[in-house]
Amino acid sequence: MYLRRAVRIKVGDDVRRNPASADMLIRRALERRGVSVTAEGRYCFCGPTARLGPQEPPTRCVAASVRVTPEELRMLHNAQDPSFQIAANPSIAPLSIWTSAAPGGGIFGNRAMALTTLAAARDEALGAGVNVAIVDFGIDSRWLRAYRGGRSIAGGWARLVRPDGPTGPEYKSPGSLPPTEHGHMIARNILSVAPAARIFDVPLLPETTLGPPGIADAEGMFERMLREIKARKQDAIPGVAGDTELPDGPWILCNAWGVLDPFRHDPDAEYWNNPHHPFLAAMPRFTEAGIDVVFAAGNCGLPGAQPRCAEMASGPGASIHGVNAHPDVLTVGAVRVDGLPIGSSALGPGVMAGQISPAPPRPASTDYGLESWFAKPDVSAPSYFRDTDDAMLVNTGTSAACGLTVGVLAALRGLELAHGRRKLSPATMRGMLRRTARRPQGAGWDPRQGWGIVNLGAARAAIDCPILATSLTDAGS
């Protein structure tokens, strides 16, 4: 039996552009501690929120995914070295597959019906000036150019695959991957609501079910995106000449992925129910930077959980966990195009609610402005529908709902720009989406649908109303 962990060591800023150097530092650090394990061929640069030991100030570090036996893990823990940290690193996966295996099973309605449910009238100008980074398998730039009539990806972030390839570090570059339907489904859903948005490709997800990459790689990628979006400049990487300027405008990170089985390489569930995991600890920094982060709730609801979901991570109070349950992200569940619930959509409350002291209460019907570990999902959106123009293309899981919600968010951010409105903070925007969501009269938060179905029409009216927009900003800032 082996366990997958991320190990972190303190480093200087100079290693950020040198993957081979970082990889060597990790291997030597393990050897000095008597552990002869092999890094899984990648490293990531973690941010200033990472704390290497309880007395250590926030610092920069380099992390690598490693496989260790329980005995080796005990040796690493016993070292008690403040410059060395170990964290859970479960595999990540897309959230688009349901258990209904028969062709067409579970599919109802089409995209036109889904957009009607969202009150999303087609407007080619929606999303103009807004940057959307799709963190997924990757997008084929040729497909996107053909789909958008000549407009391809605006850029993206490469993922390190091997620090020691035959000719140097090997990367997966944005827009270079062969067509993968999951990433393209997300892009179609975003662009169906916000056709003018700029799309950035972040090819993070693993090619195999159990990875790697894992959560440590996601943390490193997010740290890099945060640093470079704030600086409006991407660092050069080996093989790419010079730095790349990033455009101004709002940024949204779309994440239709999560951890299906948090126990497979982590019996102690150090990620599943740990609000202090380094990746989760970094999330408030995105809100502070004005970056919207959206996550799919997951497909481990009952009845109908995805087969790969761990039994202990399925059903009410167990299926929305890790970063997908963080208060600083907008968490999206799935409904049919007619608004009926879908069994596989993950059920709240968020797992972390049981780990916070004092435990957060169930929100009252007017607590939509509350940023809570408990009230997850935040909202829901349509899924399990066919494309209107091509019935062979289906949109499934909370992944599809996540893409549509990101489209709504991009449309709203574009309207702020177009109307010269003061930009709502991410927290205020999340609160507005919860408040304007469509739900029965007097109803509050629901463990399957959150605060209701995202309603672009009602949210747009709020953005268009200067008085309401100002009051929302005052309340959420």
C-alpha cells in the first residue's frame, strides 16, 4: 500500500524558473530524511500562505508529489523539521459523468431550454472584456477558432509534465491538446451565455483516472495564476522567449473538477475534511485580489452517485468537500432544464462545516449574503441536456452547470464594464447571485439546489440598477 502526499521545502525565488533545480532539491530533501521514494516527475511552486511548521511565517516553497509507504510517512512526520511540510495530495478528476449508462439515459431537453431556465437571452456583446480561465483537460485552439468563427484562445497557463525530459522540461501548452469533449463542453456552455468572453486554457486535469497530477499541482497552478494575474504579466518558461502581458479586465476561474475518492491514497482524509489544507488556505487571496472562482459541487449525491465516488464521500453532508466547499468559491449544483433536482448532484451541507468551531448554523431564509462553510452548494444551474444544433453533443454533471454559471458571471462582469459600474467584490457578487436565484416563495437554502437556480435576468436587473448595485457593494465590501 502506498500513500500519495505533497512534500514542501522552503526555497528562494530563484528556483521558480528552473524546474530541474526544484526537482533536485525535493529529491535531496527526501534522501536526507532517509526516505528513498521517487518524486512523480513534477513540482509546483506554492505561495506565501504556505506555512512550513507551526512557528514558521508564510513563505515561498516548492512542492512535489511523492508516493510513500505508511512507514516512510511516519519517518517524515517524526522528523519535525520546520522547513519541511507534508500535505494530502489526492487525485483530481472532471465532474461530468453520471451513473446512467444507457445511451441517452438521464438526458432531458436542450441548450435553448437551459438558457430559458437561466433567463439568459442571447446577446453577442455579453462578456466583452472579461477573461475566463478554464481549468480542465485542455482546449484545442483549432476547434475553438472554428467554433467561434475565427476567434481562438486568448492565452493560458502551461502545466509542467516532466522537469527532466530528454531535451529539458516538458510542458502541456495551452491550446495544443487534441480535442477533449469535457473541456469543449465547458467552453460551449460559457460562450452560450457570454459569447464575447476571452477564453484562457489551463490544461491541468490528468490523462488517467488516478492521476497525477493531484491537488498539489492544482495549488501550484493557482498560485502561479494568482501571482501573474495580479502582475498582469506571465513569467517566461523554458522554451518560451520573454514574458507575456495579460489583459486588463475581470478574471474568472472555471473549475469543473474535484476529488472523487479522497480516501484512496489518504485514509486519514487530510484533504476531504481539513479546512487548513494549504490549497484551501490560499483561497481567500483570490477574493482579496478581485478574482471570481467557481467550482462544480460534484456528482457524488444520492441516489445516483458517480461509480468512482467513495462511499464515505457520497450523499448528504459528505459529498461537497475540499476546495469545492470553500466559502471563497461559488459552488454550483445541477438541475434539469425544467428545474427538477438531479440525483447525482452533490448534497450539502459542506463537509467542512463539521470541522469548524463553533459549527456554522443552517442559514435562515434571508442569509443569502452569508459566506458559509455550511451552505454549499451556493446555487444550481441546468445540466443533462443536448445541444440544440447537434443532438449528439450532451452536457452532463455539475460540470455543465458550472460552465453555464461561469457564463452568467462573465456576462454580469461584462455589464459592469459596459455600464461603467463600480466592480462588485467577488463576495458581493456571490451574494447577489444567491439572492437573485430562482426558488419558491419564502424558501431558503436547500442542500441539493443551494439558494436556487441561477437567474441571469434578475441578476442583470440588479447590475443595471445603480441604487441596488451600490447597496450590494456597500454590503459586501
